[in-house]
Amino acid sequence: MATKRISIDQLIPGMYVIEMDVPWYRTPFLFHKRLVNDLQAIALMKQHGIGMVTIDTSKGADLPSAPTQPSVSPQPRVPNTLPHQESQVGQTTEHVSGGQPAVVIYAQAQEAVERIFDDLERGVPPSPEATKAIVSNVLDHVLNDRTAIALQVAIQKIKQFDRSLTAHALDTCILSLIVAVESGLEQPQQELVGMGALLHDAGYVRLPRNLVRKRDECTGQDKTLLEQHCKLGMTLLSEHPGMHEDVLRIVREHHERPDGTGFPAGLGNDHISSPAKIVGVVDVYDAMVSRRGTRPAMIPHDAVRQLFLAGERGQFEKTLVEIMIRSIGVYPVGSLLKLNTGEQAVVVGVNPRQRLKPLVRITTDPQGRSYATPIEIDLAAPPSDHTVRTVLRVLDPIRERVNVGIHLDETLPRAA
């Protein structure tokens, strides 16, 4: 890496910035590592008080050569299209183009969320603009390719043995946005749902880490202390002026339940905001399908069944549970299925209107032999080979000794 620290007045389009002298949360930029494409971006930096930047000349343009050295060729301008590994850096509050793959969108968002939670631990609440920027980028991908971003959520759950607080925040945000879109909310409301979901557990940063890690196993006084995270989060986020009331209500109310059994205030159905109800349902589902401490992850199909039963008991609104199931499917992405043909398949996408007929990747033949190339089909579409396939039952990947991850993530090597 060849770096130089220069004045903002020396910055020109084509340079690759890796650091600025103003904290990221005080700027409209999600990341300080970014290719400067135009003069407008430089003007925006100056507007936000940035005076000095560090550039990497191995990834972008260098300072112009001095006139006394005409024999030295000027540093070529880098193209706007970066190699895949570089495409994960540098976005402003503008939406990310729909051309970026979901894995890049997820990685960008994960890095930004980790920054937010690092700052929260230092007592620095995120700005509404920074939070909205993350959510807007993810929402764009939800609207453009819901299946791809849901697939990334499933892949990351399998890759990471014990999901962190930030990972849970991002996954809850993504799934909440999918439910918000399916609910028919207007885009401004979708963004508020996403912002609240992203920050719903912010209060945990004020509690002991070892307690937070084993939160699903706590009882008695420890459980009572953990339940304070709703109020702590709202207080922490309220320190930043401009945080929308709907976002604060999500943080405060996402554990409230329509039947009055929730916390911290035991609110009844009519007193819980609709965005908080969405995040509350998604939060419970994501917790069930994630490994935490010594508690294993629940099979997604079983988690869906638990949500349905909770709706029947009045813990969640039945209509909201219905929308949730329509959004993630009866057989959510990552489910391992046995088909009526005897084949095994992994769910890679859902059909919102035909929840019993997901998009699948068939991995083994009826005799249990692995297909050299998995067969991808939509169970809701007319079969091209005249073989009608339906779901026979859901399988437990652990009992079947199947690594679902290698069938979801095409970048992972397949077993021989």
C-alpha cells in the first residue's frame, strides 16, 4: 500500500481515499474508504469539515507530477469499475446500484453496523442519516432481489457459529424490511422499520457482555436486568437529536406483546406501534434460527410453526404472522427437504403466493447419491421433464449429516 496524507484542496477525482480527519458518523459517508468519482463528492467532503485525507496511490490516482519532471508519466486514472474485492468499499448516502451482488451489499452493511455498535459502546449514538444510509442500501436490494439478500442471511447464519449482536441486528433489519415491503408500507415507513430493527438491541451495549452472550439462558435477576435493554437503548439513542420517534418506539416496544405479556411496560395491542410489532415478530424468529451460546439453532420450518402457534395464542397479531410466513415461506431459505421423488433439496428461494412450493436446489438422487451438478427448479412452475415434485417432509441437517451451507454458497468447495 502506497499512502499519502494530503489536503482536501489537493484531492482530485480518481484518487482513492482510505481515511478522513472527521469521524465517519459526522459525515454522510458509510465508509471512509472510497474512490472519488467526481468534484461533487469533494465538495460534499469540504461541506462537512473534512480538511485532510489519506489516499492510497496503489488503488487510485496520485498527486499530479510537478512541471519540472515532464519525463514522468502521470498516474493513470482508475476506472469507475473496480475489481470484485474492491467493490465492497466506499458508498455515500446515495443508493447502491442494483448491479452489486448481495454478498457485497451484506458485507458493506455488516461493516457499517459494526462501526455503529463500536461507537455505541463508546457512548456515541449514530446519526439518523448514517443509520438511514445503511437501511436504504439494503432496502434497494430487498426491492430488486429479495431472494438473493435472504440467501445471504441464511449463508451467514451457517458460516458463523455463534451470531454476534451486530449480526443479529443486521439480519433482523433485512428480514424486517422484507416483511415491511410485503405489508405494503410506503418507502418512508419501510426505512423507519429498518432503522428501528437495526438499532433495536442498542441498549445491550450498556450491559455486561457475558450476560448478553447468554441472554437466552438467563433467569431471575439476570433476566430482569437484561429486560432493561429496551429503556437503555431508547435513552442512548435519544441523545442524538433528530432520531425519529417511530425508531425510538421500536427500540422501546419490540418486546411488548398484544396480549400484554411483554416487557418493559406490559402494553396491550392498541398501545404498541405497528413498526414495533413487525420488528418484534422478526426478532423472535431470528433468535430461534440463530445459534447462541449453548443453545442450537432451530430448524427454520419449526421456527415458522412456533410463530404460527404464538399467533394462535395471541402473542402476535395473526395477520402479522401470516404476512411474516408469506415473506419467509413455510419452508424458509436454507431448509433441507425430502421430496416425493426421494430426492433431497435445499430451499434457495420462496414463492410468496405459493408458500408450499419454494425454489429449491436438488442435491441428491432418490438413492441418496449426490448430483454432480445440483438441479435448480421452482416447485410452483410446470415441470420441464414431466416429473411433478412436491415437499414430502422437512429434514434436520444435523441428523442427516448435511452441510446445507455448501449448497447455498456457491463459493464454497463441495465435498467429493
